[in-house]
Amino acid sequence: MSLTVAELLAQANLPDSESPVLDAELLLCHVLGKGRSYLRTWPEAQPSAEQVERFLVLLARRRTGEPVAYLLGERGFWSLDLQVSPATLIPRADTERLVELGLELGPRGVAQVLDLGTGTGAIALALAAERGDWQLTGSDRVPDAVALAQSNAERLRLSNTRFLLSNWFSALQGQCFDLILSNPPYIAADDPHLAQGDVRFEPRSALVSGADGLDDIRLLVAAAPDHLKQGGWFLLEHGWQQSAAVQALLVERGFVDVDSWTDLAGHPRVTGGCWRG
């Protein structure tokens, strides 16, 4: 006898998930091609045998810890639905703070804006969606990430974007921007969190940055002034215990108005400064 939607969800077992009910619902919706309201409206519906099998396979993969975003191939960020893949970090709500600050501190009117280490293109695409007169450049050193970001831009019809293969600033010589943002790797190599949760499946090169997690941030702070217009802001996401260190790097490099801003949990998450030459 075929199982109903309600029975499939009742039998879904995800003991190690922080949100087992939500995870199971999202996976079943993905298989059925329906929204979550369908599960409540039609609990007696009977998925096909093929759909049940696909759902059970996804549940099994989730039990191993594989992130739901990778299983679905998508993740919501800002107001956008983005395609994701194991080639990139999964966009997270904390990074929306970086977008908010970019909108707040960036120039009014026409502007050139750079998102370093763009991954899925989340930051660049969110800004492009909000500021039609900004031209967004997203760079990444991973070819698959650049291709994914470009695909997201095309699917979302955000034509004020471009995505380049670049190891930080390597392909951007001689180019200057009104605003530069980055969510770079900032986790220390021996951080125990690397063996926990979703990050076990995310690309290590996008997470880890030396013994103290600041190697890439040091490189970016040193190079950013060569690519900023006078009065341009440079904003960095970082770990919640790194704000003082990042502030010190920016001040030492000559940035002014250096400050840090908190995330949704009240932790310092973004630090930035203004370059006045």
C-alpha cells in the first residue's frame, strides 16, 4: 500500500538534524515539486513509488550530514533563490548583514562595486537586485563557482553583473571600485567546528585561512587600497572573535572611520573602513 504525504513525514527520521521536521518537509517538497503549503493541504496524497524512493535516498544522505542546500541544489538569500553546489559555500543569513551595510555605506547613483570570493554570487546579486544603477563585479578563484554565479545572474535576469575568474585581485589590475565587499575564508586551520555540521561538506579552501584564520584578510587589507576610489568603503565579514584584529589591520593600512557591526545574534560580524588616500 502506498504511503501518504503525512505518513512519509511521520516516518522521516533525522535524529542529528537541528531542524528535522523542516528538513524532511523541504526534501519532500523538492521531490514532489510542490510548496510546503501542499503538505498541509493534501496530507492524504500518495506520492508515486519513484518519488518515495527519491525521498528516502535524500533522507539517507541527510542523515550522513550532507547539507539540505546541497541536496536541494538551492538556497534562499536576501530576496533571491540561488542555485548552490558543493563548489561553493552555502549562503547564510549572517552574510545578509554585509549586504545591508553595503547598501547603507555605498554611494548613491552610478557605482562600480566588487564582491571578492563571490561563490554563488549571493552578495553581488543581492546588491545588483537592489541597485539597478550599480555595476557589480564578482570574482572567484574557483572556475565552477564563477560559472555558478553567472548562471544565477542569468536565471535572475540581473544584467548589471559580471563574474570573473580571479585569485582575489589578480585579474583586476588597474581597476578601481566605489565599494569592495568580501566574505573571505576566516576559520583557523585547527578550529573544531570544521568537523561539525554542514561545514564538513563545504569546500575547505573557502573556509580555512591559516593558523589564526586571518591570512586571506591580511592579503585583502593590504591590496584593497590599490583598487578603491577615494572615499570608497571596504567591508569584510569575519569570525565573531576577530573584529579587534581586523580593525587593527585596517587602521594600520591607513583606513579611516573603521568600525564593526553585529550580526543577527549580536556578535561582531562585519568590519570595514573608508579609504581616503
